[in-house]
Amino acid sequence: MQNYKFTDETISHIAKLLQMAILTGTDIIDNLRSVILVSNKDGMLMIDPDHSENFNKNVQSMLDEADSKNNEDQGGSMSVLDTSDMGNMSFFPKAKIDIDPDNED
């Protein structure tokens, strides 16, 4: 039987999945089932690069949709999350909230 360890990227991805489950109200099990792992040259399990790219695109799409919906609902400019550092982080590195100064709510 072969033993494997997770890469740091894999552990970070699992943390992102947990955060995604919390944010979306989905079952973490469903999120974990979607993960595709491959072994690297060191015999460690890493996230499949295509899976990682698709996951990040889906997250960005959800954030864009949430930001758009928020702008429609608020009638102002409010950025839900700053994802400019999306590739090197734990799930959402910084929350960025821009409050419209003209809105007194």
C-alpha cells in the first residue's frame, strides 16, 4: 500500500472548500467529492491544476455575481471581497468593503 501526504496547496484548498461550504450553506462532503488530486514527483498529493483553475474561476464568478447583486440592491458601489491575491492565499485574503460616502445607511 502506498502512503501519501498532502501538499500545502492541497491543505489550503481543503480549507477553501470548508470556507466555501460555510459561505454557501452547502455540505462540505459535496465540496470534498469534487476535488481532483494527482501525485507529484515527490509522491505527495496535489490539486489537479485544471481543477484548481476551474475552482478559482467559479469562485471569481460567484464573487462577481455577488458584487453585481449587491450593487443593484444597495444602489451604490460596494465591493464584497478583494480577490486580487486569490492565487496565494487562504480562501479570501482580505475583505474589502467600499462604502458609498453619499449613502447614509
